[in-house]
Amino acid sequence: MTKKEIEKNYKKLLDQNLNLDLTRGQPSKEQLKLSEPMDQILKNKFNFDGEDLRNYGLIKGLDSTRKLGAILLGINYKNVIANGTSSLNLTSMVIQALFFKGINGEAWKHYKKISFLCPVPGYDRHFSLLEMMGINMINVPLRGDGPDMDYAEKLVKKDKSIKGIICVPKHSNPTGETYSLKVLERLARLPKKASKDFMIFYDNAYSVHDFKKSKKLGNIFNFCKKSNTSNNIVMFASTSKITFAGAGISFLAASEKTLSNFLSFYQNTRVGSDKINQAKHSKFLKDKKSLEKHMNKHSLVLSKKFEIVEKYLSKLPSDMADWTKPTGGYFVSFNSKPGKAKKIYKLCETAGLKLTPVGATFPYGKDPKNQNLRISPTKISNLELKKAMEVFITSVMLAG
């Protein structure tokens, strides 16, 4: 296609006054409907697991709900807390506990500087949270099977301000990669090479979110037990992209010691948990089989969307860009030629397509190569998605 033809196509798109949004990885209305039967599942009965759901108490959550979290995180339910709707909120609470009380050592408030390793490209809300907390962030490149562990190990050996790493190990946001067993084993040993209070923040947000045959994620907690670092990891999950994104359940899992130390802080910020919502989830997703059946319904919806994305991206000249081909999760990570991402973003914006801002997938909003764009195709209709991808590839070609 000649430049003149591309410009002509772009002009036609401008004339359509489009308003399309691929900014966030949100479930579509079709996906949200899958969980609507859960809403009336209690039938006004408020005794569950031997508890009065209407009252205060149970900061750890209902046992049946903790067992759901145990399925998602691959750990004994006694090591799980079910509380709140947002795993990001639980992440922030753990950081606060580390700063003000300490969990596996001295309170971080006594240190002049706290740094975290951040695999990139990564989850923008992780980075904005760490930045808000005043934590220094250090980029560690992802390699397709997890972070560059040679580089990570080198960094923690020489810089004792590094107190943690935050990561999404399966269908990683936005690259879609799943960490290999070798990476998980080295990640579990990382605290041995760092300071004794080093913490692994393990956000397993997409543990059951396959829409194609996917690589299985190993059990990092087992690796931690072998390396005697089980007190140096906190794992997170939620049902945000399983049931209702705004009314799910969030989970935290850790060793008995770490959990006890965290609870001694957390119990001063809560007087219980939302047991009514938890009971709904426990009845709706009562075991592993029902969870798998439910997620298969999600996969049928999601797979079509990612097929659309791939169909359009494959129209681009092979030397113009590269992108991931995920088998699960909610994103495609797109790399343009270096220096072109901001131009593509602007062209899309002008044509009525909103994208996640350039740099959002890196700490401090700074993509060093100005080339990464995150595509979030899940929320909009398939018809809208086709139009959005037409705008996207036209903008990429126009940017050159």
C-alpha cells in the first residue's frame, strides 16, 4: 500500500467521528452477564459456613471463600486471606505494613531508600502505586519466559536498597508470557542474594484465564519452601475478571509467619470482611470443576477478540513491528519501530481511538525506546474492535 493510499484511508476514518476505547483490560458486558446468576444465589439466607454473614468479623474471610483463593494460588487455604474486592488494595496494604511495622524484619520507614525491581513492560497500576509510595523503581527486562534473572541477581547483590520485586507471573500484563520453572526457581532464591527482608510481590491475576492451550505455571511457593524463603513472598489473586470486576473477591496468600505479621497490622484497618459477597462467590464457584466450567465460558468470548486483533496486526509489513500472541490474559503487547509509539498514539487519538498512554507499561511513564503500546481488546464489541484495529494498523503504517 502506498503512502497516498494510507493517507486516504486515514482521512476516511477521520470522517467517521469515531469514539473507541482500548485503554483498559476490562471484561465485556457479555462476560459480566455470565455471573449474573450469582446475584440472587443466597435467596435471603444469611447463615453460611456457620457464620452470620450480616455481622462484623472474620477478617481472614469465610473458609469456603479462602478455599477458592487456594485454588487460584495453589496453596493451602489456611495460608489465604479473602478480604476486599481489589488485589491492588491488598498489595498497598502489605506495602504499608512493611513500611510502618515490618513483616520480615525492620520497618522500612527506618531506611533512607527503598527500591523495587520491576519487570518491563509491566502493569501500569503496580508502577503508579509504587511511585505514590515513594519507592524507587528499577527496570528489569522480560525475556518471554519471565524477567532477566541474571540481571536481577546482579542488581540485588550490589544494591541493598532493593527490598522487593513485583510481577505478574502468568499471562503477564501486557506481554502475555508465563514464567518458566527455571525463572520461578531463581525468583524463589532471589531473597537469599538480597537483604533478609526482601519481598516477592507475586500478583497471579490471570491464573485461570486461558483462552487457548497455555503453558502451565509452576508453584513458586513450593520453590520458596525448598529455598527457605517462604517468609519472603506474598501472593495475590482476585475474581475481578472471573465474576464482577467491580464486586469480586481479592485474596492474599503467604507463609504462616508472614500472614500473622501482616494481620497484626491489617486488623487495625478492618473490622471484618464482606461475607455476603464471599458467600455468593462460594456458592457460585463451589469447587475447581465449577470454576473451570465458568472460565471456559469466558474463553469462548475472549478468544474471538484476540483472533480479531491478530487478523488485523498480521496485515502489517513484517519489518514494521512485532507483537505478542497471548494464549490467555487480557492484553497484546505491541512494539513499533523505536521512536514511533508516541506518533502512533497521537494518530489513533486524532482518529477517535483511545489507547493506554505511551510509557504506561514502564516505571515513571518512561518507555526508553518509545515503542511499546498496550492493546486491551476485551471490553468493546467485536464490531467496534474491528474498527479500532483498522484505525490502529492504519496509524502504524502512517507513522512509518
